Amino acid sequence: MIFKSSTTAVPEAPSVPRHIAIIMDGNGRWATKRLLPRVAGHVKGVDAVRKIVEACVERGVEYLTLFAFSSENWRRPADEVSYLMGLFVSALEREVSKMHANNIRLKVVGDLSRFDAKLQDMIANAERRTAGNSRLTVSVCANYGGRWDIMQATSKMIAANPGVADYTEDMLAPHLAMAYAPEPDLFIRTGGEERISNFLLWQLAYSELYFTDAFWPDFSPASLDTAIASYQSRERRFGRTGEQVAKKT
Ligand code: IPE
Ligand code: IPE
Ligand code: MG
């Protein structure tokens, strides 16, 4: 299925966001505030993921995309990086069966070549096992960067179109890592920072942005409802005037 692009056509503006993308930030500060090691915040963060996945299923969200590890997060202390990798493995071991039982499809998006072979295998197996599920698609962005995504898509586009002089957005979009999903309707960042941190640079062109000071481990289904309510209070114009939106032209 080809989804309408927000820059080349006017997409739908569904009242329940069809696709929510979240930068789950603030785990470390959540822990530090409690005099705990930073990694305790990451452990709590996994619980928050579980609750938000469930809440999205209940609310009829079709795509949930979670930024779990950025291409820049390798800059962190080695012990934090290896703890995060371990947490990823144990979360996959524990959660994939439950997701499958709940008709949830799992995708892991990013440059996976940098992960060790065991983790790459687990990811491939989890994706294969849940590929036919249709209730909610959960995409976990791991070693993901928006610039990496645009560059890898550009290389593929050029390889797929030899001799073409003028490339268009519509030629690039199918090669982006998340071409299987519509562009996010709602972007949420927890943890108080108001920046994109190299997340979905291309795909966020017309997403509604929502920032909250809540640290990710404290982000609850009620917090999600507050974000959705904010989204619902906005007029998505996609370049048009308010009058045109009202007349649906
Ligand atoms: C987000 O929380 C999780 C990852 C980046 C893996 P942080 O670890 O960035 O938490 P803060 O921002 O330091 O509080
Ligand atoms: C963004 O959070 C990446 C993830 C949540 C995985 P960071 O904590 O890494 O972002 P910066 O460094 O504050 O911009
Ligand atoms: Mg952070």
C-alpha cells in the first residue's frame, strides 16, 4: 500500500492518530532524581513501553514508533551501551510471544549491521514471527538516525533508477526505512527537551509535535490521552488556509 505523502499530496488527518512516533527521553534523569543508577531508568522505561503499546491497541492507533537507541547513542559510556543492548535482548525474549498473541507486528528499524549476530538473529526471528499481525505495528528504532535513513534511501533510489537525471520525492519515499507506514500524525517527546535529535527527519515534515516534561518512565496511558487531546485540538492545514480545510477542498 502506498500512503499519501504530506508534501506531494494532502494526506488524511485522522481524529485518532493513525501513527504516533515517540522519542522516549528522560530515563537517566528519572533514575538520577531517585539516587538510582541511570540504567534503573531504562529498566523502568521498558515497563512504560509495555503500557503504551497496550494503550495504543485500545485506542485504535495503527502504528507506534519508538526511538530506543539513536545512531549517536554509541557515544555514551560503554557500560551503559552494553546494558541497553542486554535490555533489548531480554525485552525481545520476554515480549515477542505476548505481542504475537495480541496480533501485534514488530519491526526494528535502523542500521542493524552494527549489532552482534545474536541480536540480529533475534530481531529477524521476531519480525518474521509477527509479520502477519495486523492490529498494531510497533516499530522500534535502534541504531537509527534520520540522516542515515535519507542517505540509505538515496543510494537505493539511485541504484533502482539508473540513468535518471531528475529524481522526485515519490522516487525516494519507497526506499525509506519506514516505507511500510504512513507518516506520523503525532510526534511525542518526553523528558523536557524540545528537539528532534536526528529522529525521523523526512517523515516528520507535517507531524503535529507534542513535548512534555514527564520523564519516559512516568509517561502513562493518561499522559498519552493528554497528548492525543492536544493533537485533536489542532487544525492540520498541510499548507492550505483554514477556510479550505473547513470546506474540505
Ligand atoms: C532515553 O533516556 C533512552 C535512551 C536514549 C536510550 P536517556 O537515557 O536519554 O535519559 P536522559 O535524557 O539522560 O534523562
Ligand atoms: C534521543 O534521546 C534518542 C532516544 C530517545 C533513543 P537522547 O537523550 O539521546 O537525545 P539528546 O542527546 O538529548 O538530543
Ligand atoms: Mg536523553
